[in-house]
Amino acid sequence: MSFTHTEPENKNINIFEERESNVRSYCRSFPDIFHRAKGALLYSTSGQEYIDFLAGAGALNYGHNNDYIKAKVLSYLDSDAITHGLDLYTTAKQNFLEKFSQSILIPKNLDYHIQFCGPTGTNAVEAALKLAKKIKKRSGIFSFMGAYHGMTLGSLSISGNTSVRLGLNLASNNVNFMPYPYEFMDSFDTIQFMETVLTDVNSGIEKPAAIIFETVQAEGGIIVAPIEWMQRLRKLCDEHDILLICDDIQVGCGRTGSFFSFERAGIVPDMVVLSKSISGYGFPMSLLLIKPELDAWEPGEHTGTFRGNQLAFVGGTAALEYREIINIEQDVKIKEFFLKSFLYEEIAPINDNIKIRGIGMIWGIDLANFGGSSFAKEITSRCFQQGLIVERVGRNDTVIKILPPLTIEMSTLQQGCQILKKACEYV
């Protein structure tokens, strides 16, 4: 692969700057025009080939234009099958439900009803919050510092970034942010703190309907929750009659190794939110998994025009088949070992102020100790110049997030990591 970078001509991006809203973001960090993609590679009209360590922010676990999934989707389209079906019974939905049940739920001894929500993860988060409040007849929610759950009003109210909420004059009414087990909390028992809050009649905080959490705070800076902490969180919810909601939007679908990221803790959340890679091909799709006894919806009580994305059902079914064909969980373990070794042995020694965190195929290089976001920004910009797309997350965008497709070839993964290492050394 050649990585001689060519700057895009300004005239090529003029139409975007003239007509597209100021809200655009990723294109500001990666200012080229992309027109083709395959596997873990993106190609631009300027002739540049890029290694993709972004993977659609986690929506492309199986890579761009996966051949197996694409063949299933094209065959479905060629048959003039249903492409939009609201919540009608269709063969595409039937096949997905059967495959998800047989390949994921039953083998893991999980029993969930599946609610098809709107097209994106935040729609499923909204449904989870709404259902939890309906069931428990309480309006409060506990979320966590550093959390990210989406950009619609309810999801945003439980996300930790105060600057975004303040810009919208949006208060987190009836939401209380609890401390997440992060490095500056090493000597602080966050579960005991919540226990105290819930049992102290003078805490000023009412019992919530639910606690929503991420097993790995991805946008929060690749913060991995300890197994014991998750187990104690489950117990806390049981003891206080609080529903536990796991947001598995970005780190589910095999990103941490097992299909669900909470499996390593041996817990079963009351509800699970899935999106991003659940469709297998980047199609919009979101699910809310609900314990059957909690499925208290009345018909049509929560709805949405695009909750019946038939192509997403087809892609999702094919993705579940593909996982089994290539034994993806074992493949992720091999790549996890490489990434962990490379980051600790090749990146961390560059400077004592660098910190490494991660699990499975999601890793972070924390540069917060350098003071501000300039180092991380300069490194990711340098990577882009050399043919690697990688983004920044965390507090003040000081963490470089490594999020390649799970199916990335080992040689491409190694090449991308070398670009990243050289950029770190250069900066």
C-alpha cells in the first residue's frame, strides 16, 4: 500500500463548506472526499488510501463492504423483497429474530424480548428510559460521569458532557451523575457511595427508576469498568429495586471479545441497548433487549417509521452467520493480544506521561498528562497525513481511540500501528 498523501483541492470541498451545516465534525478532522472502501481501507478522490482505525465510530465491526454480508443484501434487493415494513411481520425480520435467538440468546442462556426502535442508538436509549420510568413509576435516572448515550434530549440529559447541554440550555432534570471507576477514583468506592446516597434520607437524591451504564466508556476516554464493580452494580440494583440498563451500542457486537460486553462480568442487565454494528453493514438499526417480565409496553406506545429497516435485518442476520464462519471471537483475542503488546511495548515507552487503556479491539492512548488536547490533535493530524484515520475522545479530546474493524487483516493492523507510533515519536 502506498501512503504518499495528496492534499485535496479546495474546490472539491467548497460545496460542503457552502451548503452543509456547521454541525459537521468528522470531516473537519479528515478533510478529504471519500468514494470507495473495502475491508479496513478507505479510498479518496484525491488518490489516497487510508487505513481505517475509526470503523464508522464502531458501526463497521465487519469492515467496509464485507463480501459475505454484501452478497446477502444484494440477493435480497434483487428479489424485489420488502424494503420498508414499519413493524409488519416480514421474512427478513423473522430470519433475524430466529438467528439472533439461536446464535446469541439461547447459547448464552439469555431471555430477552427484542424491541426494534428507530434507526440510531439514541432512539433505543430513549425507549429504555421511557420504559424504565413507566415500570417503576419513578422519574429519576442514575448515569455516570464520563458517560455518552446519544444526542436526542433524553439521551443527552444522561450524558456527561456539560458543555453540550449548556449550549442547548438543557438541564439534566431528574438525572444524577455518579462517579465511574476511573483512575482518580482509585481510593474511592463508587458503589458504596451510591449505596450511601440511596440509604441516606438526607442525601437529597431520590431512588431512580434505572441506572444506565457502559462497561467501557468509549467516548469518555476508553475507561474499562472492573468486573467486580459491574457485579456489585448489579447487586446494588437488585437490593434497591432499580433497573439496570447496559448501553452496549459501541462496545457490543463482539468489540470487547464476547458478543455482549457485560458477559465477562457474568451479569444479566434488565435491558440492553444495541446499535451501530448490529446490522453488520452500516445500515441504521437499533434494538432494545428487555427481560420478558419488564415488557410493559402497550401496542403502539413507542413507535417510529424506520423501526422496520429490512436491509438491516438482512445484514444483521448475515453478520451473525459470518461471525460463526470465521470464529470471530478467537480472531479478536489474537488481535487484542497484538494491540495490547504493541501499545505497552512500543507506544508507552516513548514518554512516561503516556497511559494505555483498553480491552478487545478498543484501545486508548491517553495524553492528558501533556496538558490540553494539542498533542493528541497533532498526532491524529500527522496520522491522517500519513494515511491513517484515527480519532480523539475523552475529557478535552486527549485520548487517541483505536477502533479498527474486527476483521482487519493483521498486516494492515500492524501497518496502522506503525504509522501511529511514528506520529507519536514525531510529535
